[in-house]
Amino acid sequence: MKFTVLTLFPEQVRSFLETSITGRAMNKGIFSLDTVQIRDFCVNAYRKVDDTMFGGGTGMLMMCEPVFEAWKSIVDPDASKRPHTVYLTPKGVVFSQAKAIELSEI
């Protein structure tokens, strides 16, 4: 099984997953991990990914273009089936044991 994580912190994700049970599973070849630096897909000179909040309010918002371009970089346009994509967002479904079981069956 292959996992690809799009992130602003690829070293941190890799370091975290290379320890404990997941690290042993990776070493045994049960799954592999690739990380993609979203900043590599920025079009501005500063590699800025933060965007202005729409409708006011506080918080951080990522530009959609770098995220989408990073996602497109890992998708084979000639493949008949696209990879299963999980997009983490505060407005998404809560990750529970039931959701983990559901995702494991895909």
C-alpha cells in the first residue's frame, strides 16, 4: 500500500511515521510513504501559501492553487482510476475508529 502526504512539513510527517509501529510496518514493506512539499507548487517568489480569509474573521487559509497542483503532480492522467484522496479540513467528518475501518477496506 502506498501513501502520499501533501504537506508544508514533509520532514516532520516522515519523522513521525518512521517511528514505532508505523516505522516497523514501513521497514517490512507493508506500506510505503512519499511526501510532497506543497510550497514547491507556489507561483510566487516567496513560496507563500497563505491566503486572505474570505468574509473576514481570524485564522489561516491556504491557497487552493498550490494544493491542487501538488495533488495533480501525483495523479497519473492516463490511469483509469484516480487515487483515493483524503483531504483533512476542520469542516470534514470526524476521524473515528469506524472511519478508520471504512478507509482500510478501500
